[in-house]
Amino acid sequence: MAKTFTFFAEGDRIEVRIVEFETRSKASESDAVWLDSKVTVPAGAFLGSFKASFTTDDLVRLHEQLQSALTTLSGTVSCQNTGGALSLKIRLDGDGRAAITGVAHPNRLRRGTLTFRIETDHFALIRTYRGLEATMRAVAASHTIKTTGGARK
């Protein structure tokens, strides 16, 4: 199973490809399903990819925050995967423009950190939102996750 959601910008992007599901713990239902992923970041002169693990809760939080920000076309979305390899902050300015700043920190290596910023707009974030929804549906088809209701973008 491979599902992808992407943050798009002109010439730049952040792509998260879910490679496989892994149930690591039954102790807590909220973090029972981990999603082993490959993150690719072509931003400016940099092109790199690395492995990162997300939980279904990570996707739900990102989905909820994106939905809220896209409803008002303003605000800040903060996202960090549970494994700590990818941290994103998305700021919408109210005029349809957005900036994504991020830190890629694969395996928490001291010398393996990338800080980046890409410019985008709310139309590109709507594409991201839809891709994230599709990814969540694919995960939900195999595992039960809590999703919020709401209008589709």
C-alpha cells in the first residue's frame, strides 16, 4: 500500500509517501498504528529523502488544523510527526498566500538537519488537504482511526 500527500509550491514540494502500516503497541489505541513513510523534499537547490514514521494521530491533527486554516484562509498550522523527523509550520496570510517552513531531522542526526521555507497558496493547500484525506481513507480501510466530520474542500 502506497499513499501520498504532498505540500505543493512552485518548483518545490514536500512529499510524504506512506509505505506500510505497523502496529507497534496495543496498549494505547491512539498510537497503535504507525505509518512507515518516505519523505522527499526538493526545495531550492536541495533534493533529499529520508524515512519517517507517522502515527494515525499525526495525520488526524494535521487534517483538523488544515481544515480550520483553509476555512478562514488565515492562521498557523503546526505539524510534527511523532518520530520527530519532520516538523512543519504553515502560515496563511488571509490573502490566499501561505509559507511553509520546516525542519527535516532524519533519525535526529546532529549534522543531518535541513531547514527550509517554501512559498505556496491556499489552492495548493487544498490539494494537500484532499491528498491527506485520501491517505487517511486508505489507512482507515485497513485500520480504524478517528476522523472529524466536516465539509470537503
